[in-house]
Amino acid sequence: MPKLIFNENKIDNMESFLKICPFGALSCENGRVVASAACKMCKLCVKNGPEGAAVFSEEEKISVDKSLWSGIAVYADHENGKIHPVTYELIGKARELASKTGQKVYCLIIGDNIEAAAEELRHYNADEIYVYDRPELKNYLSDIYTAVFEDFINSVKPCAVLVGATAEGRELAPRVAARFRTGLTADCTILDMDKNTDLIQIRPAFGGNIMAQIITPNNRPQLATVRYKVMNAPERQETASGRIINCSIKQEQLLTKTKLLTSQPKASVKTIENAEIIVAAGRGVKSKDDIEMLRSFAELLGGELACTRPLVEAGWFDARHQIGLSGRTVRPKLIIACGISGAVQFTAGMNNSDCIIAINKDEKAPIFKTANFCVIGDIYDILPKMIQKLKNSERS
Amino acid sequence: MRITVCIKQVPDTNKVEVDPVTGVLKRSGVDSKMNPYDLYAVETAMRLKEQSGGSVCVITMGPPQAEAVIKEAYSLGADTGVLLTDRAFAGADVLATSRAISAGIKKSGDFDLIICGKQSTDGDTAQVGPEISEWLNIPSVTNVKSITSFDETSITVERETPSSVETLRLEFPCLISVDKDIYIPRLPSYLRKKATADREILRLGINDLEDSDEKHYGLNGSPTQVQRIFPPESNSTREIWTGDGQQLSEKIIGKLKELKFVREVK
């Protein structure tokens, strides 16, 4: 078993050695160094302690025969046959990993009356599409979907399985991983594959300030979830190519202790707090009518429109749309600040956004201290041109 | 209703930095408070107990000092607490963690309902709950936003998906992961804190579990291995763009495409 062995005679300064552990797991008892249950096996004591003070010892683990597991499978997330676009992104990624290692790409789709959806999947360059189409599978229920997934893995034996980190995928993937006593890495941002078919999974750890590279070297299949819009979607191909394989499953495997009583479509409540893209308007907007220009820009980007405090005070916006200390705090993936000077009361409500683009005529505007991309120009010049370009590309 | 709530002690801050040169974590990673999402799970358990009677047991895995979160749960009204602590549990990934917790739950008695918070603030995976249900072979549902009703044999909950609200009935025993804001968590009671100061905590080590094979827990029982940690690419990009409206609009659109906010049209 892997463990840490401490050689106290190699430690000159015990106090500073114990402090190496960021988790406070090391202590010294009767002259012996002990790692408590707080140890996360990060091995920093091995790396940063005096040479030989801490040694990581590992016996050979019993490894699976990796040659028995081949192919990269993607779980096709869909709602009543409407495929979630993360599926295509994962198929694209799977294809990239598969061509590196000479494997096939598989797709798994589960549901009722999903012929059309399965047919659509054929246009994204998967080799084989496994379809479990039955009335009992109409609605996603974790226990029976896990059973179907198990059946698929047992018959296909893929070396890796990629699942979209949707509400459904985040519940299904862990159940499947636990059933196969294998590893699962959530919300990967980068995926790669070693020649030996080990999936190299990179994800943010500890709240996003550190990246961790994770592998599942002794187990198969290897499971990973990936959020929507992290990977690139491949283009849809005119000619369908994937082979459809209709699968059957025994009735007794579809027993469930969960019952879906009702399912009501939700009126989509859009708030600026949960928007991924925000277009924010500031005092650079000259009249109330000009807001329409920003609104159509926001709509073309699939984002929400927000504003600074003066625009709420002017009565142009409802207070729910105000960003800042006296308004809402937002953390979108993208915010485009249009004609906003960038008072600290405003930037405090948005400076954690992933990407900040600011457009302002005044090159001395304080917003440019916060922005990643500082566009020095007039919104009345730039926005109409961008709107036109976005409309053109929508049409094509 | 016999309810078990899974809780976790997490670091007080998630501000972690890595020294890019030495690769050393620049923080004190000592766990110190209850995972905020677990407060909603404890609150849900307390509300159900108030309506149905029964008991609330909290369970956690961690170093000996993790007993602090059990005491905190006592001051919120939990009746009993289980602390899984053993060096053999250290370095556990999701699979080994869920295996140990499910073994601890089995050991601590029968239950009708297990409640988990949405996710932890340090691991952020939201996977331990569903994996526990798999080890225990019970139904599970995540993203629970409200409890509709319950009876002797089942519980009915509302689950939120991006496009719909589903009402599901699960037979006991089962596991639910509750969303933030299902209820407003109560504040710890000082009187209860005093009254429960000496209440016992059941401490379980690996030898107390039905399966005490060291290969199944901690780092040994973890299929995933962290190969390395490294600081993310700095996001402190700052570029200044000038030009005429045409150039600037093209530049912005190009950047939006590069960052995948706008679909590339070929």
C-alpha cells in the first residue's frame, strides 16, 4: 500500500518540517513524525522537505488489463429527444482522443422514441451509436438509467466514458462510477490521453485557484464529466456516418424505486446573477431609445442586459438590472461594459467576472483598470457594426 | 423518520495560491468550518424531524478535529453523531470517501433517509452523495429544491432541472441531495450548545467497519490519482485596443469567437 515513511534523522529543523504540510497533518510524537487523517497525500513533504526526510513508498497495484477496454464513449444527454449541445462537444473531444490512440468513438443514448435523436448523432462522426429505446426509459430516473449504463459498459467495454456535467450527468456519472468501483473526475477543463489509454484529466481544485492533473491508472472504465461550453463542438456533417446499434435490456433490470409523478416546464426566469453573458449599459448611452441597440446586441450574444446605477435612477431600467454595491453582484463568464466609466461602486459588483471587455471613448476611464480588453472607442460607432456582423453570421 | 445527514469540515477560505516556482501551496489548509451547503441538509433534516418525529444522526469523515462540525450539528439539533477517523482513510477520492461513509452509515444503524448538501466548497464535485447511494443500493435524487410530502414508506420531493420542475416519489430508504435555499438554516442555539457539550460522538476507525480491508479506503482505495498540481494560467490579461469602429468591432467579434461566446461560422 502507498504510504509515507519519515526518517527523523534527516530532519534538521523539526518545526519547519512539520510546517511544510498545508493541511496541518504532520505532528511529532515522541520524536517520531506522524501523519494524521488530515493527510491528503499531496506529497509536498516529500518534495519540499530535506532529501530523504519523507519518502513515499508504493507497492505495485494490481492493474487491469487495459487492452480489454477500448473505445471512448460519450453519453448523449437529451430531453425528450432534444440533444444537449454538450454531447456534440464531447463527441468532438472523444474523436480527438480516439485518433491519438487508435480507438473508436461510441455514443450511448437512452430514452423512449429517440430514433430521430439517434439519427442526428450519426452526423457527428461517432463510429457506433448504442440506442436503448423503450417506453420505460422515457424519463430519466437514476436507478434505471444506471442499470442501462451498466449494461452498455459490460457489453462494449469502453476505456473511457465522457458525460456532460448537466444536472442529469452529475447524478448519473457518479452512480455508474461507483457501480464499476472506478474513478470519476468532475468538471474537467482539459482532457488528453496517454498512449497507454490513461485519460489525463485536468480540473480546477480548491475553489479554482489551483489546477490538478488526475489519472485513473489502475481501473477501467475511466469516467469524467465536462461542463457545457468547455470543449469545442465539431461541425455537423451533411452525410450521416455512425452505425446505429439497437440494444435490448431485460425487463427485470428496469425495476425502480423512484417514481416521476409530474414534470412541469419551468418558466425560464432570467436574472443577471445567473447570466453567463452580460451586456452592461452605462451613462455613455445617451437616450432611453438607444437601449434597444444594447438589448439587441445582448440578445444576439444570448446574454442579459444590465446597467449602472444612474440608468436606474433615470428610470430607464428596473433596479433588478443594476450591477454594483447598491445593486447585484454578478460573476458571468463574459461582461461587456458599454459606455461605463467604472466607478468603484460598480466594479465591486462585477470584477470577478471571467472576462471583462470595456468599450469607452475616454481612454482614462477607470473601467480600463478592471477590464481585460480595453476598447477605446465609441459604442455608437462599434456596437451597430458588431450587431450587423452577428446578424450576418446568424443568417449564413 | 430516521434521518442521517452527511456533513464535512472544510477550510474557512478557498483562497489558495500555488507558488509558481516551488509548487508549494500558499495557505493553511486546515479544515475549520462546516461546509456551508451542509447547513441546508441539516436544516432539512430538522424540519422533517419536527414534523414526523424520529431522529437525526450526522456523519462525517476527517481528522480527529472534524468532531467540531458534529458538535456544531448538535447545537443545531442533531441527536447523534458519527466521526469516521483513521489514517487509513486519508487521501481518499470520491469512491473511497463514499465507500467509507456508506460503511459508517451501515454501522451506525438503520435509516430511512440520507440527506446530503449540494456539494462541498473545497472538493466541489457534488459526486459523493450519488456514490453513497450506489454503495448502499438505494434510490437517489439530486437538486432537491423542496420536500412536498412524506409518509411511512416514502418521500416526495421537487427536483429542479434547467428546463423543468419534477415531482418524484422515492421509497425509503433513499438519499436526497438538497439545493441551497431549500430552507433558511437556523442559527446554532447557545443553550443547546451548552446542553450537548458533553454528548458522545461515535468514533469509527477502519477496524470498526464490516469491511476493514485497508486496500478499500483512503489513498489505497482511490482509483483516481493526482499526478500534479499547478497554478492556473494567469487571467490578468490586459490589452488595450485602439482603431476605428470597423477595426475594433472586428477585433471584439474575433475575440468573442476565440473565447467561444460566439459560434464560429465557416
